[in-house]
Amino acid sequence: MEQNNIKTIGQNTVRPAPGAKHSRKRVGRGDGSGHGTYSGRGLKGQKSRAGGGVRLGFEGGQLPIQKRLPRVRGFFNRFRTEYIQVNVNRLKVFEAGTVITAQTLKEAGIIKSKKKPIKILGDGTIDRPIVVKADKYSAAAKAKIEAAGGRIEGTS
């Protein structure tokens, strides 16, 4: 039986690419090494000393940026639901008996996007019966729509 001359590649034969590995710089091992005498630290000064250097954020004595900026206070809730607010008086553009949805509001130019939920607020008056499908309603908006003979569909 003849043996195939195929090299098998296993974990024991994997090597890094040529030039990928470098030996670490050994400083302070004599002038012949190229990194003797000052060990790559230059002459004198704060950065040449052991433990030398400045703390994080130090700007040479200038008032640091974290002190120059105004202090931000309070809390921002990332999980709050932001609604598109539409007042009752904006619904006057629709005919009596119209079913008002997010799509019809967008087509009428009252809202720009349907990405956020819609809340109907009670500012203004309405004089025709309409059917409103929205995500939320204020108590005043609900009362005004129902007083005009309309009805609301959806939550709250």
C-alpha cells in the first residue's frame, strides 16, 4: 500500500505568520543593547522618574474639561414611551363619520411619522362625530369626542 504524501495540519503544527511575533524590548541592559543608559525615557524631567507622569485628565494646570462643562443633573429614563401628540382641534379637517387612524393622520399631514404611538389631547373643540383609533387619549379629549357624537377605539 502506497502512502499519500499529504501533510496533515493539526494544532501542533499551526504557527503565527512570519513577522507577526516580536520579542519584547528589554531596557536598561547596557549600552550595547541600544536601550541602555536612559532606557528610552530621555533626559531628566517628570516622565523620566519612577512613578512619574501626570494623572488621568490632567491638562497641565489648565482647568480640566470635566470642570469647565456644566454639571448635568437629573435622570433620563431610556424606557419611557414617547407619544406623538395630536389635539382635538386638528381633527376638524376630517368629514363627519370618518374613521381616523395613524395612516389617515399621516396622509392629512397632521403627523410626520407612524413610528411612535399617538396620543389624542383635549385642546380645542370638535363639532362632528368621528371615530378615532389611537394608542392613548386624555380624559378631556375622550369627553369632547364622545360629546360630539363620535367614539374612540383603542386603549385608554
